Amino acid sequence: MSTVWQQTPLSAEGRMGPADQHPGRRDPDYRRRRDALAARAAGHRVGTPYPDVDYTEDEHRTWRTVRTALVPAHRAHACREVRDAAADADLPAERIPQHAEVTPGLRTRTGFALTLAGGVVPNERFLGSMEHGYFHAVQFVRHPAVPLYTPEPDVLHDVFGHGIHLSSPRIAALYRTIGRAANRVRTDEALDILSRIYWFTLEYGLVTESGAPRAFGAALLSSSGEIAAYGNRVVRALDLPASAATPYRISGYQPVLFAARSFSHLEDVLGAFCEEFDDDTGARLGIPRLSRDRG
């Protein structure tokens, strides 16, 4: 496996402090609000209706702050496919859209819909739902004290970052590709491998343009701090078995990222890998079972 660009790894803790010290983890008023919105997902069946949220003006302000910072960040750092998708996505700038507002546009463009999540969703449900055109999304908003970074997915990550992806037929097709592979397998080990493939492509993937890596993954697209920092990471050529053997952290900047040669290259490589993927792929390729950091 060759390294394409080698820079000094960037520590999220070095910039922002440990994730467990983030105000989103330590502010009791924020936690009550976050937990109340997350609790709505208990017992939710994929694809069934669920209530809107009466967002506060402070929450809308956080959306505006992040949205304002991300527009120039995308222009400077995002790949062409993402920029084109963002231009087509119907996402308001001044307020947090309700899931029910976003879904009709996604349905029209790609056949996708948002379905309710309260936080991290088990691999079988999360990945498998994508084959059928459902993406799990939370409703709570990141803490306003650090609006440009959140240690867990929030409504900006799910609705803005993934909403851009799911407005593009070509990108949305990649979600379905992973979803089909997830629904063919039966073991936790296989699903864990697919979760890491998903992580290093659709969440944190890069695409090379004019000889340089550009942001593609939704986690990069929803964090103006992280989208500008990927140049300080180790960036390796896209290699799906290698990415499946790479640990990742939910709550922190990723020290290693993978870059496709082009968006078409990403489509070809991911499509071929998922087409042949089965419960024995990990053993055949010598991919170890790793657990992700949920902290």
C-alpha cells in the first residue's frame, strides 16, 4: 500500500481537548435537550412518520453559524461531485429544516428518505436500511460553544453533510451498494468490515482532483474545522482491504484518510468490492476484527 501524501498527523485533542471534555458532553442543560430528542427514536420503525422538532432560536443560530462557515470551506476543499450535489440540494441557510421537509426533495432526486435515529445505530440496521433508500438521521443540534466541531453526529452532520450526498444520484448509489452488501451477510464480523469501508469512503473519503486530495466524505463536509485540517493527516491511496483493517474513532479527527484517484475510481473500486463481499471476505483478505472507539 503506497502513501500518496504524507503530512504530520493532527491530534484532535491537541486542538480541542479530549472529547469527554467537550461542552456537548459536560453541559447538563444541553444534555437534557439532546437526550430528550434522542429518546424519540426509541422503538422507531424504519420509514414510519415521526414528530417535527420545535427548535429554539439558539439552535437555529448554530445551524446558521456552521452553514455560513461551510459554504466557503466546501468551495475551497470539497471535490467537484460534492460541490455539484450541494448546488442541487434544497437545504435552507437560515434555519434547521425538519426531516420531513428534506425527505421529499431526496425522494425526487435519488429515492432516499431520512428515518429517525437517536445516536449510533447498529450496523445491521444502519447499513442495511441504505439498500432500501433510508438513511438514519438524528434531530439534535451540536453544542453552540464549539459549533465548528462536534464529537458525535448531529442534525448538521446528518441532514447537511449526508443530505448533500443523498441529493446526488451517483453518490446515493454508493450508499445502496454498501446496503446491498450488508443485507447479504449474516455475521457481525462482516458487518464490522463494511462499517469501516463505509467510514473511510462515505464519511471520511477523499477524491483526488488536479493532483491533490479533496474532501468527499460527509463527516468532512459537516465540520469546517475538520474539512480544512485533512491536509495535516496521513493520506493513503484508496485501498479497501487496508481501510477495513484500520481502526477509526467516532469522537475525534481521523489520523489516516484514504483518497480515490477520481470519483469514477471510487465508484469502480467500491462497486467491485461490495459485489464480491460475503461473510468469508475478512478471512480471505486477512482483515482483522477491530472495534471502533465510541467515546
